[in-house]
Amino acid sequence: KNTRHETTIPIFCICNIIMNTRTKFAFATAAIMAAQLSEIASGGISIADAFALPSSLIGKRATIRGEISSVGVGAAESPSTKEEETSSNDDLKSKRQAWSRPDLIGTSLLPTTLSQLESDQEFQSLSKKIAAVGIEGMTKEERAKRRRALEDLGVPNFMQFVSDNCNEVEVKVLKGRQLFRKEPKILQLNIGLYCNQACTHCHVESSPLRKEETMSAEIAARCLHLLQSTPSIDTLDLTGGAPELNGQFRFLVKMARSWAKENNRKLTIIDRCNLTVLLEPNQEDLVDFLKHNEVRVVASLPCYGEDNVDAQRGRGVFQRSIAALLKLNEAGYGSSRYPELSLD
């Protein structure tokens, strides 16, 4: 479904992909994989033949582990094997070049997003409602709807549940008990709702139209003071909107990293990134900035399919996202050579 506010679950691995597709396909795929693994175990076929991987790659990995004979791949690389490896590397390089899309770097997604918003009837209806009752009114209405939905499911509120399941003495103790919070570990800041995308599932309705709800320099400075005066905080988590498009993003990152190094304090800085922002005009140096400040990038991509992603996030978002991921890879993100550059 393609409706606003719908929660989406990112797909991270082949197991999840199989389990989230149609049941018949899942069982069929699992059966094929099981049959292939059975053939490998019995020595009937090699891993390379079973999964169409270049045998040279399997051979190299098996040589290191001393398991060549068990997977049926020869120790010595034949001329044909080397040719396969060269062909495979050329093919991979060709695919990377095709998806890197240098023509998109420095171009904006904003015109496409704004154009789609104009024709999005659901968005237009929501905008009119917000204009009529305000954000606070929408929040109260959503809270009431959520409560009614839980009641329709037979889910009681907390105190009702306690009353129904505890004796009178226990209820009195719970009602009079004070709650104590633990020391905070994470300082998460939503620094603005402005975004170059307008995703249908965005729970805060970020878009290029949300220009007013942005963090000021004064608030950013106060947040840094809070970070510096709270020893238990070990993570600064920046989100939005597209946080990178807020004027305070680089200030917060640079000052927090500099302060952490000067005070020998371990600090993880997270950028919750929609990926396409890395290609926006005036953001050409953003990847280098993130790398220099050892920022952990938590990338957002709701599906592995281009049609599905573009339906949820806007035309052209999938290709821009892949191009952005390749930029991050080229900078060292996601590589074992740079463990400090985490890409999730």
C-alpha cells in the first residue's frame, strides 16, 4: 500500500527478502537453496556452480581456509579461471560506473518532490487540515484515534490493566510509587523538518515545505552545553527532516567531535541520512565532512526494489540513493579498512 504514515521495514539481507515475499516463492526459493546445499555437501557440484559465483573467488577463499577439496575447487587457478575473474571484475566495474551517476551530483531532487506534492491529493488534504486545526490539533486527534483503535482491539489503558490484574494493596502501592529515570546515554536531536523528499510513510510529514520548523543557533548551542555537562551521554544522534540541510548540522557535528577529542571522551555521532541529500547542490563535500568527523551514517532505504522505493519516496530516489551509497563506499564507509566509518 502507498499511504501516508504507513510504517515500513527496511530489508537488510537475503533471508529477510525471501521471508517478506510471497509465501510460495519463499518456500520454492528455500527448497532450491536446500537442494543446492545438499549437492555441495555430497560433492555433486561446487559452490561456484550452485550459486553462479566466479570459481576463482571461491577457490581463493577456500585456499586460505585449507578447504579446497571439500568444496570441489582446484588449488591451482587455470587460465580459464583467471579469465573468469577478470571478466567478473570488469562486469562489476561496469555496473558500479552505471549506478554511480556522476551526472546527478550537484543536482537537486527538490523540483521533482514539489511537483509530486502538488498532485498528491492526500498531501493536499492533510495540508488543509493542518491549516485548519494546527499541528497541536492534529496531534490530539491522532492520540484520540490511537486510543479508540486500542479500545476496539480490547486493549485497556495501563491503570485499568493494573486494576484488573492486581489486588487492592498492590494497586495503591503502584499508584503512589515514584518513577526514577536512568542516566541518559543518547542525546537525539531532531534539528528540523525541512527535507528534499516527501516520503509517504514519514511520521513527521517532512518535506521541502517545512521551512519554519528548524533549530536555531541558540538552541544548537544549548544542546552542545547539555552534551558537555552530561557525562553519561556517549551518543549524539542527529535526525530530521534531512538534518544535513539544516544550517546547524555541521556546527553541531564539528563542535561535538572537536570537544570529544579535546576531552578524550568517546562519542558516537550519528547522521540519520536519506542518502539523496548527498547529491544535492552545495552538498558535494558532505561525504568528506562526515568522514573527517568520523560520523556514523544510518542510511534510509525502505526497500530493495526501485519501483517500491520511488512509489514511497518519489521519482528517481532509488537511483540517487544507490549513487549516494557508492559515494560513501568510495570514501571508505562500509569497508573493513575503515572500521571507524560505520554505514548502517
